Amino acid sequence: MFPTSRAEAALRTRDAPAAADGARAALDTALDTGAARCVDLVTTFISRLDGRTERPLVELRKYARERLAA
């Protein structure tokens, strides 16, 4: 998934807003297409962000919880 790769690259350069945007796009795409493997990939990436305190990443985790609960 290209958006997940973008999110990972942004995270490596410490660009939290871009990482959050890429992960959100990847999550939305995966959920909208129903591709279970893609959902697993994105949720694994997002779960690795649990210790991060940057606001965009905190908001991303909240958004992901809400989308996955629906």
C-alpha cells in the first residue's frame, strides 16, 4: 500500500503530520475497499505509534479506533 509506505517514510524523517495523513489515507482506502490484508498492514503501522505523543499521531490513533469500531 503506497500510502502506508509514504507514512512510514514521513515518520522516519520525523514529519508527524505527513505520517498521520498517509496513514489516515491508507486506513480509509483499506476500509473502503474491504481488503483485509491492507487493513491489517495499516493497523499494524498505527499500533506502532502508541508511544508517540505528537498531536497528529494522537489524533490519528483516535480516528483509527473510531473507524475500526464502526
